[in-house]
Amino acid sequence: MIAFFPYLKTSERFRYRNTTFRTGADREGLSAEEQQELDELCSLFFLRDHHRITAPTFAICKTDAPEDRRTEFLRDLREARALWTYGYSSPHRSSGDGEPFLHYEHGTVFLFRRQEEVHRIYLEAQEGTVDALPPDYPQADERGYVRGFDCQVDGRDWGSVARGRRLYPPCSWLSLNLSQDLAHHWPDIEQSTAFGAVVSFFTRRHERSDLHARLLTSITWYNRSLGVDTPAEVALVHLAAGFECLLALEQGPQISRRFKEAILLLIGNVPRAELWIDQFYRARSEIVHQGQASALLFQPRSTTASESKGGYRTLTTYGWLVFQICAAAIASGASVAHRHQLETLLVSNGQRFERICQQLKSSKHAPEERLLLVADDIANVADYRWVPERDLAAAPILSALQATVRTFLEARPEQDECGEELRAVAASKVADTLDALDRLRRLHDAIKQARWTTGREDRLRGTVTTLIDAAWSYLGLLYFQLKRSNQV
């Protein structure tokens, strides 16, 4: 797969997550076949008329890459498209018309997949048109086929393309900004007040949470309000949809009040902010329900358009800035909560033991992968083992330990060191608490004597060792109590 951002420039390579983006003139490290494909595809992009784009930004995912890497590649493209458009959206503060620096269409992404043969029926002139082909247009073979590619634009099927076709921007007029350069601008955007917290949220957090999906969706709606050909009323409704998604507002009779409360909470006590909020949401409601708004300009002296003539900048221009502030506040709060491990603190060890058992029973992943999936839960079990938890019984601890040891033996069937003790725990009956605890004691002692790694050299061993140690911390006292009772 080869992806192109033809209307965004970069002067040198740079990375977003695990995907490297480069200028169309950069062929270093590409195979002869990849270079040929790149030449063919780069020749397709035109800005307008006969003006061909010389070096469109692109990224490659190898054809033989694993499925999870291809999925990750597509996910990186979607996030990059949203964040780049978002980061280039701010209008100049003193701009009279409030036009964004770059438009939604500047972030358009073309994705090509190799299709060895394309029938000419998909490339020839349709009814009411005539072919005006360039001299080097490929000739179909005797079966009517030419070499070509499947194409998607912003995730939508675009059809088949072949050498000689021209691809233009999806809007009436688009220009390449003279100063725009992703490699140079992106570090500044990452550090900016307006966008830094949001970009950091996406680039530094590896898991995809509900908030991750909500932020990405809201930014996508925000970006749609930046379209070159988007009418003012449509732009305002798109931005309003972005706000409602960002703020997680449910539809209902009190939505306008909740909208105002949420924004004022996030931006603080800003004078006249309520004026803008009231006017913006009223305009949104008028457009949705009546087809047009009574006013699209901000009235700085009045809450109603009928009481004030003219206006001062568009409601949407202010909305872009307010959205950026709200998104930054939400992303920043989430990042601080993540650094303080708030999500981890709200889970009990009893819940972790149950989750370990459930995840290790799954057959979707190989044994080694299943152990790595529960590694964080096991580390947290060890960290919070001394937090009082009165309703935690021995059974879930022993069940989680047994599932972990069994999975480890599946991943390492030839395990010799402490193998006898590991197999004894794996075969134990959780219902026979004293016997299961006795096997845990012998395994704990054997691992201490063998000085198993703590995880720096062998993460799987380290994960198992951590759980064995934590389980003994929980159950060691219970073992000696039961043993004493049996002896009496």
C-alpha cells in the first residue's frame, strides 16, 4: 500500500507513530519495483489544469507486512490526516475574514493498492465525454486490460487508476501554501499551546480508549468545517457536531444549557463568552430546524441579531478557537490523569485477578502474547498488594496464578528450571486450598533459590515471577494458619 498526501509538503522524512512520511523525491531504501510504482503514482497528481505536483508527501506499507502492521498503517493515516488538518487550521489573529491557514481538502489522503490488471471499461470515456489521452497513456492488451491500482480517497472507494490518469483536488480551488512544511512545522505544532496537548494525547498514549475515539471523531467534524467549498451554514453545523461529540452531550431539552455549562467550565470565566455561546447555539438550531440562521456574525453588544446590526467576525471563526481551547483542556486533563495512573487506582486487585483469568483463557492469541497482555495487570497486582481489600478470597488469586503458570508452560514447554514446581502448580486443584498453597510455597522457594530474572532479561519469566511473589504475599499467612489448624 502507498498513501499520498499530495497537497501537504514535507522537505524531509519524519514519523507519526510507527509510519514514516517522506517527500516524493526521496527514493532511498526502496526496491526497483517500489520506485517504479512510486513514479507511476506521483505522475497522477495535478493541482489544476496541466499543473502537476512535483513531490507529494507519501508513506509505504510493504505488501508482505503482517496484518496487524497494515491495520496500524491505516490507523496512523487516519490520525495523521485529522491532526495535520487540525494543526494547520488556525486563522491569523488579525485576519478580517477568519480564513484558516489551510483547508480541510489540504489533508486529503489517497491510498493505492496494487491491482495487477484493470479493465479498460473503468478507464475509458463515458457517455457524453471524449478521450483526450496523453501520448504515453498505456495501451490495453488484447483482453482489454492495463496495469493499474485500486484507489481510495479519505477512506472512500475512488475506483481504479492507471498511468496517464489525472487526479485533482476534491474542491473548486486549492493552492499549495508556499511556507507549509510538515517536517519543520510539526515539532512546533506539537509544542504549541493550542494543539500540543491534543497531539501529545495521540502520540504518547498507545492504547485506543473511548476518549481517543471521541476526540478523533470530534476533530474530524471540526476539520470538515474548514472546507473550501463548504457553505457558512454547513460549516457552523459541522463545528457544532464537533463540539457535541467533544463534550459528549446527549440530545435532549437541556442540551443548550449543558453545552454552555461545559464550555464555560473548560474555558473559564471569559467576559462575553456567554454571548458567543448563546448566539452560536441558536444559529446552529436555526440552521438545523429552519434551514438558515438569522445571523452568522458575532454580535458583541447583544444576544439577539434583531437588536444589533452588522457583526464582528463570524461565529464559526470564534468557534474554531473555543473548540481548540476545550479540546486542549480535555486532552491535558486526560494526560494528567494517565500520568497519575488514576484509571489503575480505580481497579481493585480482585478485579485484576478476574481479568487475568479471562484474558488467559482467550484463544485469539498465542500463549506468549497472552502473557504479555496481562503483564500490566500483574505488575499492578504487585504494586498494590498492600492496599487493604477485605473481600478478596484465595480462590481468584490461585486461579489467576494457575492460569498464568499454565500459559507460561504452553509458551515454554521445554522449561526445565523449576519445571517440576511449575507443573505441580499448573495441575493443582484450587478447591483444595491447603494443597494449592503448599505447591505455591514450594514454587516460590524454588524460584528464589534459582534467582529467576525480574524481567529485564526475560519478560515472560519476570511476569510469572512477579505474580508468584505477589500471590505468596497475599496467601503466605493463610497457608501457615491452615497448616497449623490441620496439625492441631
